Amino acid sequence: MTDSESTYQKPDITLFGQEHIDQYRATDGAVGHDWCGTHCLILTTTGRKSGESRDTPIIYGNYGDSVAVVASYGGAPKHPAWYLNLDADPHVEVQVLGDRFKATARTAEGDEREKVWKIMTDTWPNYDEYTKRTDRIIPVVILDRDPS
């Protein structure tokens, strides 16, 4: 595929990083949930080195009673810090709009990964482009809501 045939769509990053998190938290997602034609949640992991809470706005897709996220890092050669954090401690907090809940993260494998990858590329087609930028297998993560 040539660059002119690429499906990559450059995202609007006017709401990004800490500002995205702050606006999302302050408005229960009224600002920040809808982003670049898709939807974001706030994922809170525990820093594997610092032990401190780390918030990340990230695109998600619904997967049954769970939500799915992709550790794409834009196709970078290494995993994003949030994925390394949850790999070390899978107990996370999730905020989807005003719904805040504890969850346990797990990396999808095999047929489940393929099924969820399709859900996620329907949500954010750039994920397919990101696979062309890296040799690593981009992890697909399922966030299973903990029982209350």
C-alpha cells in the first residue's frame, strides 16, 4: 500500500494528555469521552516503579460486560508505560463517562484477540496502520469489571 492509499487519519490532539484527563474528570466525560470520532475512557494503573496512580486517556471498545483497549503506542517499537504497569499489576480503575469502577486487566490471546482486534479497528482504524510501524505484536487488553 502506498502512502496515498494509507487509511491513517491524523487525530486532532487539541485535547490530549493531562488536559484531556482533567476535563474528563471534571465533567464526567462530557468533555473528553467523544474524541476524534471515537470514545475514550480514563485508565488508572499503578506505576510499576513509583507505586503511584497513573491516569491515561485511551480509546476503548465495548466487549460484552467488559471494555477493551489497545496498547498501540502509535506503533512505537515498545509498549506504552500504562501497559507495562498493568502487566506488573493488573488491578486497575476505569472511568467511562461518570461510571467509575475497579477492573482486572488481561491481555487477549488467540481467537479472542482477533475478535477484539476487529472491534477495536472498527472503532479506530488507525490501529491497522500502527501494525505497519512496529515489529511487536500490539497487545489487546480486556478490562473485566470486578464484582461489587
